[in-house]
Amino acid sequence: MKILVPLKRVPDPDTKIRIKADGSGVDFDGVKFAVNPFDAIALEEALRIKENLGDAEIVVVSIGNDDCVEQLRNGLAMGADRAVLIKAADELDSLAIAKILAAVYKREQPSFVLMGKQAIDDDSNQAGQMLAALLGLGQATFVSKLELIENNSKARCGRETDAGIETVAVKFPAIITTDLRLNEPRYVSLPGIMKAKKKPLEEIALSDLGVSAMSRTKILALEPPPKRKAGVRVKTVDELVDKLRNEAKII
Amino acid sequence: MQPTRETFGNIPHSSQIIFYLLTVVTMAVFGYGVWRRFKMWRQGTPVGIKELIVGNAQQIFAKLRPGLGRLLVEGLGQKRVRGRGLPSYAHIVMFAGFMMLFLGTTLLEIDHLSAGISDALKFHKGTYYVIYEFTLDIFGLLFLAGCIFFLWRRTRRPSSIGHKATDWYVLGSFIAIGITGYLLEGLRLAWQQPTGIAAHCSPVGFLIAKSFSGLSNDSARGAHLGVWWLHALLVFAFIAAIPYTRLLHMIVGPINLFLAQPVLGKLVPVSMEEVEKTERIGISAITHFNQQQLTSLDACMECGRCEEACPAFATDKPLSPKRVVQDLKGLMTLSLGTRTKTAGFPIPGLHNDTIRPETLWSCTGCSACVKVCPVRIDPLTLITDMRRNRVGEGELSGTAATALRRMQSSSNPWGLPAAERANWSEELGAPTAKDNPNFEVLYWVGCAGSYDRRAQRVARSVVKLLKSAGVNFAILGREEKCTGESARRLGDEFLFQELAQANIATLAKYNVRKILAHCPHCLNSLLKDYSQFGGEYEVIHHTQFISDLIQTGRLKIPASDGQGNGDAVTYHDPCYLARVNGIHEAPRDVLRTALGATSKPDFREMLRSREKTFCCGAGGGRMWMEEEPKKRVSTVRAKEALETGAKTVAVGCPFCLTMMTDGVAAQNGEARVMDVAELLVERLKI
């Protein structure tokens, strides 16, 4: 069994994001980066599947510049067997990423792909679905429970939907995207990262992959959300009702 | 005629020869048993025992002195055996009896050997003999009394104490040795028939001899020989059994007292070079423990004091320090013993097979087990060393892992922006070291004081008090990072070292010598962890500093106006303050002043206080872990606090503040939980 896990390099979830003064993008000065937390959940699940089966190969892949090596090493330190870096320009939209991942999929021929349902930077939530469509594979998204069934030929997945947990079975090969409550990823310490340096990390130029990935979307401007105004303390319930009715006009 | 008795009197020559042959056999069995254990201990990583005897006599003595001191005070003096009520006294009495009998037997043999050289060298006579006989008679009774107490206690099977079939043999044979000893004396007096002081100096034997008065001299002699052999065989069997039974602690306990690391709250650093060389971090196999640690496993005789003191065990967590030590001892015997090769079954691994990960993560690092161990076994270090490996192998996940990630990315476990670290002080205007480089003392605020809304109020109170007393102080502000204490106790040594080195560099930049901290965890780390990496500071707790300000009059305390609310107050001692660093009076001093407004301050002590305090549940990185609400350590402790009837629970640690607040709330208690500094600010109305 081989599991492909894409890892995206994103700003650390605890970082406070600042927008550049001209609104052209995010100010990354002094910002620390991390593996997209949803991807880390996907990798953790892959590792647990491997531990359960006793044998499986886990390949982590990242798309971007050399900085992504940091996140791939992190994935290797968590327990992935090898890493692939697809060298590409920074700004790629979900479709471009899906096309590149499709090419990686064809090259690696994994049993299935486990990836985060979305990345915490742009929150697009599209790459997994697009990848499944491009490859013509089944998909199970927002998975918070995962179980291999029928001799590891299918996965029974609990999906988090607005109405509750929906359980679906998906036949391999397939694309499975992970939600928050699937697991809690293991912690990687410095010696773990040092040890992972011995694991193979392959770099492939985008052109060698035979994909011409062009972003079809363009970010025009970014702006921070408006600052929250201070709340008002009301003394009585009547005053509250009055304000809701006459000022906020919601009742 | 001088009072004396013949050594080996009434014992035929042939019996004497067999006796000495058996002595040799006994010593061989004993020696083999100890050597067998010793071979196991040696397979640990070296601790440089040989270096103890390198140098001139003065240097060697200086190196041996602390260990010898512990042997004297804690071994012979039984200092650490105290503290458990009746069983402690029983052990001391039994130990005194045993040692005196042992000494007596040794002296007798010396006398016998020297008399063999020349009659003039015989000293077992006259006044010496009288004192000797009388002393041994009395101490024999003490020995028997202790043994009988322990035999009785074993029949009641207290749960914390280990039970093995051989324990009955050990105590039974001790009692039999005592009784046959007295019988022997009685029978000897019956055939020897001494008079006057020579008879009365053995009061117990004299009483027994009276009951034998009907025996003819010959039958007394016959019975004497028979009992002598029984007594001798019992003693031989006991000596031979020492290394194979719980009695092993008689040998290994003192060895461990001599070798142990005596300071609480200290961990051994690991360097990246070591990790690269050994390709591992922490302990993943029994031989990775050091020689002293392996030795300490054999010192354990399962008295169970650690288990009774353990907050994790008390709240049904899968951890007992005694169990950890015993399980490791079992693994050591299985995997390093002489029979390992022929065992015929796979040797279990250390992690998972022997020690479960949940066991390791249950520890709050409160050090209670280390503090109460009579022979200085250190389960906490064993656990932390194993944790290091689990963290290094990526076995930690969940909220604690998130906290570590955040310490890495944001330099605080809450993951709040480093740039906002000093926001709490904005209104008060606490000067930073950058703006006020000539400060008298540096106030180390810590992550809780900086980011936790509740603990920020403590930090503000400290600043108010410092300002009110006109203290020239500074904070590091944004330049301060987490000390890394939680990371180190959780086992992430290198994250700790990274943070420590950054902080040490910052502290060096401002030439900091004296640090004031309101967090005992920061305090212990700055004091005992940082000194291992070149950061030497005088670190004091805010209650010590404030207590000093009060005593020197720098902090003006108004005379009592009787206006306080008069509520009962109790104080919860933080482990890392009271137990680990011995600071328990300063907080009480400040508290007394804080309560001084009332005409009748009502201060109530909890049952477990000062160095015997019970953990709040947040130490050892447990602050960052989830705990089942019904079995929380904090609930147990808060219950104890509420049982005093206190309406205010005072604390001296931001972690305790959080845990005790939760604990009180969990029981719908009405008490408020406050830092000592906050209560003083309340009194001073500043």
C-alpha cells in the first residue's frame, strides 16, 4: 500500500497575519511557517494506517520554492518514508495545484491520496475535489473518521456535514480530504527533524513533470477585516430589547 | 572471677568446623547474589564512579563527603525513614536492634580471633562484658518488637506496600532468630550457672534460664547445642537470602543514598552531540539508564510511600511511582540477568511493553515521590528520561503537543503573538530593561503573567507593590520568551535549550544578576535549569521579595484598622516553591500582613502543607493536557482547601491559580482563589 500525502507550506496558525500597507499581499516578514494543519492531520492518519497495517509507504509532496523543504522535512520527521518537492512559482491557484498533483499521482500511482480539506492560508477547499475530478477518481471529503475495509480495497469514511456525520464508502484509488476531528497529529521535536535528514527528498522541476500550470485566478488586493467596535453594556432587559428593536432593527 | 563467657562454649570442635565451612558457603551464596545484581547495574551508562577516587586524599574526601554524610544521617541516622508515623518508628527500632546485634556479633568474632592469638588480647570480659550483654539483651527486644509490628502490619495488607511470599519468610526468620537467640542465652545460663552481675546482665536470658532450672546440666547442654545449631542455620539462611529477597535494600539502599543526586528540581541535560553519537534521545532501552539509576531500582523495597504521595495515583491515573520502579527492576532482571540467554521467550521492550505512554504522561512532576523515598530513588527523573524518548520519537500528540508547537513558533505556550507579550503592563507603565538599564532587580513575568488574563492581574499586583515600595525594577517586555520549563519537563529537551539559550543571551545583554519571579516554575527553571547552560542568577519568588520589602519598611503597611472582611483564608503551597525550593514561610509572612487589616485574621492550614503539599495537577507539563473532570488532581486539592472552611484560597503560582480556580468551581465552592500579592494589594488599596 502506498499513500500520497500533499503538504502545503502555510503561515503558522498562531501567527497574527498582517496585510502589506498597499494591500498587494501578506507581509511575511518575521512570520514562521508550518505544515498546513489539515495536511498534518492527513499525514497523521496515513501514519496510523501504516502502523496498523504494519507496512505501507507514505510519500509526502509539496509544491513551491525551496522553502517547502522545511515542511517536507517535518513530514519525514513525523514518519513519512520519502518526500517529493515540485519546484514551482509561489502563486498557484487550486486548479493549478490539482493539475500538478494529478501529474504526481500518475507518477507515483499511490493506493490513495490523503490530504487536508483546505489550507489555512487561502481557505479555498478546492484542490482535493478538483484532483479527484481530473483523475476521474472517487472522493470522500471532510473526513473525520476513516476505516479501511474489504481487504483494504475501500475506505469507510465519516464525513462532517452540516446535518451531521455522513458515512460513505469509497473504493481505492480515491481522494480523501481530512477534517479537524479526525486525529491529533503527533509532535515533532528537533532530534526527530535531524534524524529525518537521512530520508530521501527528491526535487522535480515543474517542466520535468510535463505540466504547464498556470493560475487562472489573480489576487487583486487584500485588506484586513474591519476592527471590532466596542460593545455596549445595557442595564436592563427592556433596554436590550429596545436597542435590538430600534437600533439594530433585528426584532 | 570476672564475668565472661567462653566463645563457642559447649560447642564441640566438629560443630565449629562445620560452622565455619557453612560460613564460607553462606558468604559465597550472598556474594554471588550481590555480584549478580551488580553485573546488571554496570550495564547502565557510566556515571564516573571511578572519578570519585581520583586525586589526592583531600580531593577524594571532598568528593566522597556529601555521599558519606548521607550514609551517616540518612542511613545510620534513618532520617528519611521518618515521617510515616508508627511504621517509621518500628523500622527505626528494628534497625537499631539489628545494627546493635550485628555490631555485637562482629565484636564477638573479633574477640574470638584475637583471643586465639593470645589470651591477653581477650576483651570480652569484665565491665565490657556486662555492658555488652545488657545492651544486646535490650536491643534484641527492640529488634523483635519491630519485626512483630511489621509481621502484624503485613497481615493487614496495606495496599501501597508490596507483598511477596518471601516476605513471610524474612520476617518469620527474623523473629525466629531473635527467639532462638534468647533461648540460647537462657540455656547457656542454665548450664553455666553464673552468679551475680554475670547472670543479671542478661535480664531476658536470666528470666528464660529460670524456667529451665529443672533441667539437668547435661540436658541443658544438649538443648543448648541443638538450639545453637538452629540459631546458626537461621542466621546463615538469612544472610544468604539477602540478595534474593526484599532484604536487598539493606545493601543497595545505602549504596543509592551514597550515589544519589540530592537536589530536587534538577534534570540532566542532553547535548545534540550526544544524540548524534548515540542516535537516540532519552531512554528507549533499560541499558540507557545510568548505572546509578539501575542501582536505585534494586534499592526499592516497595514501602509504597511514593505511591501514597503521588497525585496521579490518587486520581486513578495509570501511574504509581513504585510500579514504575518495580516494572523497570523486573525488566532489568529479565533482560540483563544471567538467565536472559536461556529464558526461552522474547524479552519485552521498555516502552509500551513495560511502561505505557499514558503512565509517563500522567506525571505532574510534583517531586513528592522523590521527596518521600527513604533511599532517595528518583522516579521523576526516570519518567522524564523516558518522556524525552517518547517526544523524540513523535509519540506526543494532543494539547500538550500544540503547546510545544506554540512555544516553538510564538515563544509562549498559548500561541499568542510575541509582539503582544508586554501588553498587560501598558496601563501601569512597567519599565523595560531597554528603557531602564540600571535596574536593581529584573521582574520575570513569565508567559502566564504576560498572556493569561487572570494571571495578568497577579503581574499587575506585583508591579503595583514594587512601585509603591519605590523599587527600581525592569521587565524584559517583548524580549522575554517562555523559560521552556514545561517543554523540559514534558521531555522536549532541545526546545527547552533553544528557549533557554535565547533567554540567557537576553539576560546577559542587560547584565541581569537578580531576578524576581511570581511563577515557581519559571523560578526553578531560571535557578536550576539555566545554571546548566551558563545562566547564573539570584532568583527569588515575589513573596520573598515582598516579605523583604515589608520587613525593611520599604513597603509601608498601615496599622490595622480592623476593616478586613474577616473571612477564613488558607494557603496552597505550590510544589515547585515549597517542596522543590523550600520556600514556604515568605508567602505566609506576606499573607499575614495582607490579613493584618482584620483584628482577628483567620488563617487555616491545610492538612498537607509546606514541603508535604499536594500538587494542583499542573506541573510536569500537565498544565497543557486535558484531564477527565471527575478525576482531576485539582478537584482533590481544591476539596482539601474548601474543607478548611476558607473563603479565600491563597496561592503563589499562576498554574496553581488556574487549577485551584477550576477545582473550586468544579465543586461549586464559593471560595475565591487569589495570589498572595493580590491579597496584599487589596489590603493596601493601591
